[in-house]
Amino acid sequence: MAKIEERVEKLIENPINNLGYELYDVEYVKEGKDYFLRVFINKADGISLEDCEKVNNEITDLLDTQDYLKEQYFLEVSSTGIEKVLRKDKHLKENIGVEVEVKLFKPINKKKVVSGILENFNESEITIKTNENVTEVIQRKDISLIKTIYHWE
């Protein structure tokens, strides 16, 4: 499915940028019997419902014309949210020095969740300075999810 996501991203990135938004990510997933194409957008002063509607209207016909998605799907356009999922290298690079939560497929040192400051990454691993001031090097293949952490005050 990653190839579909890449093709869709290339198709819709310029039209979204031309509207004044950043295309943050594209996700194509099957949940139950339904397929969802999720388009995450961003801009400096936040995303409103009207922004999502504007992007949706801009890309719907384009997606239908190209016909990359053979299955019937639901298109969802939304903001990245306060706690951003970091799926790509560009996301990791933009968040060096930021507090993140890393969920693992299997426990490392009896933990399935590691939190701390994202210090570095490469093609095969990420480095986190944990809240206990320990440096953890985690293999990317062992990671199910990385997201930024927002502290509500």
C-alpha cells in the first residue's frame, strides 16, 4: 500500500501547496471492510474545518481522474493534530530535540513504550534520551508508532 500512498502524495502535493497548506502525510488503510485514504495537512496558524473542506474539494476530482485506488474508499482530510505521528524521515528530522513517545512491537527492557527526547535517527535506528536520562537506541523495524508528546497544562 505504500506505493499507492506515494503516488497519491505526488499527485496532490502541488495542488495542496498552491492552496497555502503543507501536505504532511498520506495514509491508505483498510479498517474492517472499509478502505480509508487519509490526507493530513498543516499550516503555521493551524487547520480549521473549512481548510479541510477546501482541500477535499480541490483533490477529489483529481483522485477520481487518476483512479489509483481501485477499491471504494472514504476520503478523510484532517490536520496533523497536536501530537503528530512521525512516519517519515522528514518528520523525524523536523522533530529532533522534541519529546516523543515510541510504541514497540515487542518489549525492550520490559517496556513496550519509551518516552523521551528524540536525539538522532538514521535508516535503521533512532536514538532517544529517556525521561530517566538514559540513551536508548531503538531499531526502526521494532517500532509500531512514534508521535510527539504534547503536555496539557
